[in-house]
Amino acid sequence: MSDKLATILQAARDHAEQVILPNVDAWNTAKTWPRDASDKAGAAGLAGLYAPEGFGGQGLPLSEGIQVYEQLGLGDGAYAFALSMHNICTFAGCGYGTDAFKEKWARDLTSGRKLANFALTEPQSGSDPMNMYSRATINDDGTWTISGAKAWVSLATEADIYFTVVKTSDATGHKDMAMIAIPADTPGLSFGPLYYTPSYNFLPLAEMYMDKVVVSEDNIILPIGQGLQGSLMAIDIARVSIASGCCGLMQAALDTALSYSKNRKMFGGKNLDLDGIQWMLGEVATDLEVSKLLYRKAAESLGTPEGPLMAAHAKRFVPDAAVKAANTCTQVLGGMGLLQPYGLDRLSRLAQMLRIVDGTTEISRVVIGRALQKRAATLPDLPVPKGFGETG
């Protein structure tokens, strides 16, 4: 591990321990994004992980920067998720945006002074981005006029700019898709009521509406024809980032169970001395180690032909393991595990949320299943029994 990465990971861990954990319950009660906290994250170098140093970023490769969310996940998985999406947008803007966009936005995004988020999903389409109704019309002066709606937009009403995927014609398919960044103060951009999410109410999530929104061509991030491909790459990064954050969540749940069971007296001894408790937590510990290896391998594969499949493996396995870990650790505490001060109820709900966002674990299974079909086609046939009278 490089000194630079070690420094960034320590900064992320400090942020989790000193900023997130002491305040997350108050954030949820207030139902407000903690802008002062994300400002501190930006000051600690956590808002421009993959962006070039020339724009104020850290210049880390994806394989290294994604490890930050494991540390942030020790504090809260929803907070880690929001910062991961901001970093993906910052990476896209600094890497693929126009020179004019970079000049105006890059340093504000890498510093965390301004926040960005990604808008792809639509209310009617869910995990099917091909079923997209948002439309952009290109005007004579080069500006784009956009109308449509997006769903499950995180940092809704809070982000300063939204990286939005749109179609530019009524043709079927994805060859007309593009990505354009829409500033939050653009006339015609609005949001629906915030979704009610009990365990992460501080993270604003809502539908986003675009009513003849006019955006400069300077804000084109991915031109026509590259919108879907770039979005899928962003989703792969997000899926691995979620797996990373889940590892922090699992560690937090395991540490809570260990801290409690080492002192809980029952049946003439301590809970942690019981074989049953050791076996339960031992499974969590093994799943955690496997999850770390898997998400880091997936992070190394991003940008290669194996990247989408490895991201699917990570998103399929790790959030499921996090749900199991949170439930197991709650069980170890018994009734006390249901009480808010121990935090396990929050972790259980967060783990379930992380199974769903940026592609459910079932969607990951579809990706894996298709890869298996392709592999099967390359293998020699084995004899299959035929039924009576069957000739085909």
C-alpha cells in the first residue's frame, strides 16, 4: 500500500469515527443532509478520489480509491454511498467533460464545495435503462432542451449538479443516449416529495422532474451514442463501491457483537465463550474476509472486459453477506440488539438498502447467468438422456 493511499484511508476512518458515528442518529432525526460533514469530507480529500491532481483531486486509481468506502462504511453505509456517487460524477466530469465544464466545476467538485449526483433510473423502468422517456432536443444555438423524469435520485434537492442520462430521439435502442450535467438552479428542474426511508432519512432521495430544462452544450459529459455505455461503467463502479461500504458495515456489526458478548454473563460464563456464539460470529468473520477479497478483485477489474462480471459478483455476494452479518450480530445481542443505541437495527436496514440500489442482487444474478451461458457455449457437449420417442 502506498503512503498516499494509507493517508487517505486513515482520513476516511477518522471521518467515520469522529464525524459520522457520533452524529448519524441526530442526522436521521433531523432528516437533513449534513452539509457540514460532507464539507469536512471534502477538506479531508474524500470528494475527488479519482480526479486528477491538476484539478485538486487525489488521482487514485479506481482499485485504490474504492477502498475508502470500506472505511466510511464503518460509520454509515448510506453516507458512504452518497459520497461514492459524488466521486463517480466528479471522475466523469474531470475525465470526460468539456474544457469549459472543467474550468467551471472541477475544483468545486473535487473539494466537496459543490456536490454532484447521478440520474439514470426512471419511475417506469427501474433496472431497465433502455425503457427511457427523458428526451433532449438540440437547439440551433447548441443548447439542449430536456423534459422527463428520473427516480431514486440521491442528494435530491441537496446536490449542486445532476449528471443526467437522456435520449435525443424517439428511436429504440441506446445509440441516441447521452449524459449531460444539469445544475440544480436551472429553471424547470424540480423534485417530488422526499422518499421516507427510516434508517437513512438524512440522505434525500426523490424523483427529479425536468420541464423544458435548457442546458448549455458545455455541460455535455458523454456525447450522443456514449451515454448508455458510460452509465453502465458508472454503475459497475457504484456496485463495487457499495460492496466496499458493505464491508465496513459488516465490520461495524461484528465489532458491536464482540464488544457486547465478551462481557455479557450467562450460564456461568461469558457469551463469547460459548461455542454457539463463536460459530455464529466466526461465519460473519469469514464472510467479511471473503467480501474484502472479492470487492478488491472486482475493483482491479474495472475498465477491463471482466469488469462488469466481477462487479456483478461483488454486488451479488457482499450485500447479501452484509444482511446476514447484521441479522446474525443482532441475534447475538438478543433483545438488546433491537435497541437504537446499539445501532444494529440501523445496520440491518442499511444492508437491505445496499442490496437494492444500483442494481438489485437479482440483476447481478442475471448478469452472472448470461456470462455462464456464454461460457457453456464454448464447452464440449455432454450426452443428455432422451425421453421415450424423443428424436430432437
